[in-house]
Amino acid sequence: MSTLVIVLPRRSQFLLTLRVLLGLCFLLSPVISRAQTALPQQVSVAQAVQEAVDKNLNLLADRYNLTIADARIVTARLRPNPVLSVSGNIVDNRLYHSGTSPFSETVHIDVPFERGGKQEYRTQVAENARGVAQLQLRDTIRTLTLDVQNAAVDVLLAKANVALAQENLHAFNETVTVNTNRVRAGDLAQVELERTRLSALQFQNDVQQGEANLRLARNTLQTLLGRSQRSPLFDVTDELRREQQIFIVEEVQQQAIRVRPDLLALRRDQARSVADLRLQIAQGKVDYTIGAEIQPQQGNAANGNQFGLFFSVPLPLFNRNQGEIERAQHEQEQIAAKIRVLEAEIETEVENAYQQYTTAQALLQRIETEMLSQSRDVRQTIAYSYRRGQASFVEYLDAQRAFNDTMQSYNDARADYARSLYVIDAVSGRTVDQ
């Protein structure tokens, strides 16, 4: 049986390898494409929040604080290790001739004993530190949720502004078409047509600016969701929040003080500082060490073993851990002050959120009831009169700009009202409960 071996030149081997790699890339490209398009291209605000909680890069990094805290708990529960010492000595030859063994081996073991409940207090400190890390993670989720909700509102607002700009552009394009026919018929001066074309170009610039703002808003939201900038474009499908709610400031403040994770984290840190003070007091108590030793003795006439028992304890003449005890006491006072400050800040945040909500609600209602329909009617009336030659171009342009400003204010008011609802959920801690 014979075997045929083909030896390719180096260049041929390189080309063959390159073709194989290109073939693999071609075969894997559908799989890669499916992996990239696995992310939903249309998300609601709730879905965006959930995706951010699952995949936000900063949040993923903060989650490691829990595993680090778990490792510190394991370290705190460990007992000190015993110490084993082995030594050997060779004595002078003159001692050997005198009948003394020339060799001396010693096996010594020391076992330290901790006093004052150090291990228990270390474990309490580590467990409370883990509780602090967990509550801080929840507070990070609370702030991240608000950031995602505001970013989604920015996307929805940018979409509404783009739609408004496109509506204005469409209206002026129709005016340009009408004026072109009027110029051909000799019913309008050429300069009037140029003015309408110039205004249409300005509204076209507004469309491009709005589309750019929409892309920026989507990029910001995309980063919060933990998506790569190479991911396919996506859209937010929800409408801006508009539900009417009744808020009692005192009840919201009480709920915030009861469930806000940042305040709970400080209170848990206060418990950690109490355990730390007990630990530092226990550290001031000296530990003792009990040791045992065996020393084989070999002589010219007989062999034997020598046993020893040892006890050692440091003398607390100078260092009784005074500095760390004082540090722990001042840390307790510092955390108590931080709690009082945060409680006052939470009350202020709730009050400001309520004022933001009532202001946005009043402004939105005023625009809807008094300004929205009137601005649209005025624009339609002036546009009809302008096409019939009964109104000037300046009046028509002023009516169009008044309508645009009113609609822009309306979109901003809707966005501000939605943000105020999300802010109240965040400052009250309702987001964490949900």
C-alpha cells in the first residue's frame, strides 16, 4: 500500500490557509449576524430598564463588590495557624569525646489563642460590609433605572421633535409648490418665491438637527443598556408617561426614608462600625501562645527525649490599640452625622420632585387647553389667507413659527411631566420595590 504525499511550496501553503480561513468566515458569518441581531430592535421603557440591569457595564463591575465581600467573610472566619519549627544542631567534637551527643534535633509547635471574641467580631464586620455592598448595589440600580428612563424620554422627545420638524417642512414644501405655480401664472413676485424657498431650507435644517439629536439620544441609551455602538439601531416604542397621580409629600418622604437603599446602606454601615468598635476593643486584649517541644537526646551511653511546654504572652505596656479604638468611635459619630444629612437631603429631593411634578402638570394642561388648538387654527387660517393673497408672507411665517414654538413647548412639557413621574419613583424608593 503506497501513500501519496504532496509537498506544496510555502506560498501555496499560505494561499491554501488563507482560502480555508475565508471559507470559515463565510460559513460563520450568518451565525455572527444572528448573534448581533439577537438583541431586540424595539424596546419599551421597562424592557430597556431590565436590559440595563442585566448588561450595564458599570453595574456588572459593581456586582463584583459582593463576591469580594464574600471572600472577606471567609477570611474573617479563619483562625490563626499554628507554627511548626524544626531545628538541628551539631556540637563541638570536644563535647563528643566527653560523652555528649554531637547532634541535637528539636521539634517545636506553637498554637496561638485569640481572646476577646476577635473572630466573632471580625465576622460581624465582614458580614455587615457585605450588606453595605449589597445595598449600595441596589442604590446603583435605582440611579441606573432613572438614567435609563430619562434617556428613553430623551429618545421619545427627539422623535416627537423630528416629526414636528418634518410636518413643518412638509407644510412649507407645499407652500413652495403653490408659490411656484403662482409665479408662473404671474400672480406672485419671484422674490416671494425665493423667500419661501429659503424658509423651507431653514425647516430642512431643523429636520437634520432633530435627526442628529435623535441619534445622540439613542447612542446614550445604547451605552446605558450595555450595547456596543456596532449593534443594530433600535427604537423605543413606548409613549411618554401621562398618568395622573395623587401624591402626599409626607407619605412619600416617609416611604423614602423607610426603603431608600442609600439610606439603608448608611444604617447598615453604622451597624458595621459598632461591630468594628467591638473588634478594636477586643484587639486591645492580648493573645497568648501555648507551645510544646520535643528534643531527642543521643549520647554515647544512652538515648532519651526531652520534652518542653511553653507559654508566651505579650505585655500590653504601650500598645493597647488605643488609636484604632478612638478611630472606630469617631467613625460611628461620622456615620450618624451622614445619616442625618442624607435624611434631610431625601426630604428635600422629595419636595423638589413634587414641585417639578406639579409645575410640569400645570404647564402641560395650560398648553393643551389654551394654546395647542389655537396655534394650529391660527396657522391654518393664515396659511389659507396667504395662499389667497389676503395675508403677507411675514404674517404666514410668524404664524408658522408660533405654531412650531407652541408644539416644541408642548413636547418639552410632555417630556418634563414624564421625567417628573420617574423622578418621584426614584426618590421615593418605589423603583427598588418594583
